[in-house]
Amino acid sequence: MADLLTKTLKKYQGLVDERLKSYLPPPGKYARQVHKAMVYSLLGGGKRIRPVLCLMACKAVGGRPVTALPAACALEYIHTYSLIHDDLPALDNDDYRRGQVSCHKKFGEATAILAGDALLTEAFSLLSRKTILSGLAVQPRLQVIQEIARAAGIQGMVAGQEADLTAENKNVSLGVLRYIHEHKTGALITASLVSGGLIGGGRRGEIEALRTFGRKIGLAFQIKDDLLNVEGQAQIMGKKTGTDAKRAKATYPTLLGLDQSKMLGQELLFEANRALRIFGQKALPLIQMGTYIFSRET
Amino acid sequence: MADLLTKTLKKYQGLVDERLKSYLPPPGKYARQVHKAMVYSLLGGGKRIRPVLCLMACKAVGGRPVTALPAACALEYIHTYSLIHDDLPALDNDDYRRGQVSCHKKFGEATAILAGDALLTEAFSLLSRKTILSGLAVQPRLQVIQEIARAAGIQGMVAGQEADLTAENKNVSLGVLRYIHEHKTGALITASLVSGGLIGGGRRGEIEALRTFGRKIGLAFQIKDDLLNVEGQAQIMGKKTGTDAKRAKATYPTLLGLDQSKMLGQELLFEANRALRIFGQKALPLIQMGTYIFSRET
């Protein structure tokens, strides 16, 4: 079973990696650095969890995964933009990301800010491009744009990022921490699943099942991130560990302890899988992916 | 004639100002500062040139301007995001904007970066919202998203911004300067006109006329901006003047001289108006707006 996941994962990651660059418009005549920075951050590693979930969700509802590739890549553009901006000195001030120096360290702050802006914009350009997703009815395409935009904006990722910054060096409650995680990470992971389902032509019940799965798995993903920051190994992770503790950042391990955090993650995983019963056997890749997300070492 | 423009301008600016805030989603429970910063920058003055052009274009093709209001506001979100990010220390490092301290001076860099990100994202969220533009066929809505995203991204505004930063303290050719202006300002102005035309149900020839008008008027707008930076008065402008010269920034006046720059602007205005002949009398508001753009004092 683990081998089956590895195979599917590799295949999907390969499909996404192939297109991440080719979907980008070419650099402008007098503007090449931002394009270089975008490609640097896009192709500098990354597990492609959001794109893979998008493709898997498309398949789970009976669609052809390849039709969801543009949306999958758009999701990775948005995720990558968020990493570039989060790493900036004014925000998390991280020098390393995905095993290489972070975008602003390599290209300077101005270029990094613009590269993030451009990735976010190109996500929506890709989602609305005429030649893309052309087999898909127009109405679900608008729904996909709406899902993704809402997950990334002031009701989603940006809100999570702000709450996270505000929480630094403060005693925060579990409620606040949950808010941070659900918005900062969970929203876009959920949007990945829902948009895959919409592109695959999923019925309303299926879409809602994917949404529930996304919410649970998104929180489990972030708890795992917190755990890795405590227990993970920097050389495997490609970024520093122990940084949360140094920043006195609230995390699940600091609030609940290691053991209870792991138990909560397992519980969420269980609930996530339960939401997929509607798909029967077709849920298998998503269930495996959930397990992978909570057992990963990077 | 000038009075007619003043009246239309005030009416359209009023319609836009009313909705700029109300179209935004409410702030998150634990994330209020970014929302505040967005509203601060959105409502802190501004001539609403892009939204007004969008509404006028909609009317010129026979549509009801009110149907273009969401797109008009989305364009202002994108314009405002670009100002917030451009003002950051890593980019232009401007302390004043639209007569008030710039966003990062008021709220800090982290919040300003996130406010820009959120405005950009909410533009696309607004354009794809179910309850918005619902009278419009879905296909033109996708086209509008595509036009605006392309104008804002790596083939448009971001490319212009990069080329502008690269050009600082360098001797640049007129070709490069034109590239900067056409991308940094012209692209979004053109997209404003084209999207208004698409929402109003314009025919292909009408859309292309609006596109030509946008390109000419966009460049004229930027030449005027350069001229105001030399000749304008800081207290009227709400921001410092003479900053281009201090930064040894290439501008039309430095490359062509004041007189020739003015002549070029007039020439562009003439060509812009010629493109509108297809609209007959209906072109009047746009022609007046073009004249206003080139005679404004702020």
C-alpha cells in the first residue's frame, strides 16, 4: 500500500513539476530577475502536497486528474508566494527554505516581494486562461477561482498569517492557535481538495466530504509541522528546526505537550478518513496521502 | 463640458467609494490589523481613475455602468496593493501617499505587505463571487479576470515595476522608459477599459478601440505623472515632488525635456481620441476623461 502511494505521489509530483514552469508566461524584455526568482522558489524542492491533493480529489470524484493540473499548479504558485513573503525580514525573517537560501537572500528583498506578488497574480491568470481547462464548463471554473481566492485572502491564509505574527511572544489559547492553523495552512489545503473535486465534476455531497477531509487533514498537517519543528532533523527538513521555541511561538506541542499533540493528530486523521466513506475504494489514495502527511519526516 | 465631466466623475467616484469597503469581507476574529490597513489605503484619497474608466467604458458600449462596479472596485484593489508594495522600504521607500503617511509607516512593514497581498487576492475573490456580476454571462467574466490578471502580473505591472527598479541610477533609453510606463501603469489602465467594455457587452471592434485608447491614455497618464514630479506642488499632490530627479530616475522630462514631453502627451491624447471614433457621441465622457488625465494637477 505504501508503494502504491509512492508511485502515485511520484507520478503526480512529476506531472506538476513539469508544468510549474511551462505554465508561467515568459519573462519580459526588461524584467528577467523576478521571473528567475519565481522559478527558483517554485522549483527549489517542495512536496507538492496541495497539487497532489487537488489531483487526487479530482480522481476520487471520477474526473481525469490531468484536467486539474492547471488548478494544481495555481495552488502551488499561491503556496510558494506565501512562503516567499513569510520568509521576508519584516515577517518570519527566514534565511532557508526547502533546503536552499530563501528568495530574498538570493535575489534581494525587492525582487522577492515582486516574485511573490507575481506568483499570486499568475495563479489567477492561469485559472482564467482561455486555452486552459477548456473542457470544463465555465461555471465550475468560476467556483474554483472563488474557492481558491477566498482561501488565500483576508478570510483565509492572510488572516492566519496575521494572527500568527500577532501571537509571537504571547501566551495564546488553544482557540487562537487553532484559528491560526486553520487559516494559515488549512484553508488552502481545503481549497485544493474542493477545487479538484469541482474540476472532476463532483456532486455536492462529494464536494462537502472533500471539504471536511481538507479541514481535518489541514489541521493534522500543521500539528505535524509543529512536531517536526521540535523533533525533526534540520538536514532532512532543509530548514532550521527549534525555531518556534526560540521565538517563543505558540505551537501544539507547547500548549498540549508532545504526546497529546500526536494523539490529536491521529484523531483528526481518523475523522478525516471517515469523511471519505462516501467514495468507497476510490478514497484510498487520499487516505494514504493523509497518513503520509502525518508520518512525513520533512 | 468640463462641468459635465466633473458631475460624471463625482458620481462615479461616489459609487466606487461607497463600495470599496463594503465589498471587502469582514476582518477575521484574530486578524483585524490587515483589514484596517487595507481600508486605510483604499479610502485614503485617490482619484479612482481606473474604476472611472471602467465604468465609462461599460457605458460607451451601451452597458449599465453599475454592472461594472465590482470590476471597477477590483481594479482599485489591485492599484492600491501596487502602491502599498511600491512604497515599501525595499522598493521605493516612500513615506507619504495620497496625502497621508504610507501604509507601512502607519501599520508596520509586515502588515503592509500582508495588506497588499490581501487586496490583490480580494480583487480576484470579488471578480469570481457568485452574487456579483450575476447578470453577466460567465464567459465574459472569465475574460475579465484574465484581462486583469494578465495586466497585473509578470507580463504587466510587475514587469514594469521590476524594470523601473532596475533603471534607477542608470542611463536608460527612451525604449526602456516606454516599456516601464506601458507596463507599470499602462497595462492596468488598459485592462480597466477593456474589462468595462467586456462587462457592457461590447463587440470585438469596440473592445479593441478601448484597448487602443487605453494604451495611448496610459502612456499619456504616466508622462503627466513625470511632469508633475518636476512641476507639481507637493501640497496639492499629497506626496513629495522632485523625487525622481533626486533618485536620478529616468523620466520623460529628463530624456526629452519638458516641452517635448508635453507635446508627446498631447499627441498621444489626440491618437487616443481618434481610436474612439467608433463610439460617436458616446465617446464624449472618455474623451473628457483623457483630457482631464493630462491636465490634472495631482
